[in-house]
Amino acid sequence: MYCYLCRNEYREKPITGYFCIQCKRLQDLLNIYGERVYNVCEEVLVRTEKQQDKKLHTELKKEIEKKEYALRSKIDKTK
């Protein structure tokens, strides 16, 4: 029987348990740290739209710089 949370792994205790080992660990962390777990997930794992835009611009800038460098290298080789 599969875990009720991730639905990918088998339950640790098929008859009495609901979660696999990893999801059981998440449940334990939620019981210990409560709201802090949610805050960490939101701040670290989930990106806001502003953060997504910044990441997109950063990655595009890197790609443009690589292409410009490649073009300059081609031009230098032809001289």
C-alpha cells in the first residue's frame, strides 16, 4: 500500500501507518517545529514572482554573455 502523502513509496507499516519513512519524518518535523517548517518551505523552496523574474533575468544575462563571448572568439580567430 502506498504512502498517503507522496503516493510513490510503500507505507512503513501497511496496516497501521499512513506514511512512508520519509513522509513520516516530515510529519515528525511538523510536530516538533510546527509553523517554522512551513515558513522555511515558503522562504527557501517556493519562489515569489519577483524572485522568479530576477532568476530569469540572471539566467538570460548569463546566456547572452556566453553567446557574446563565443562571437568575439569567432571574430578573433578569423583575423
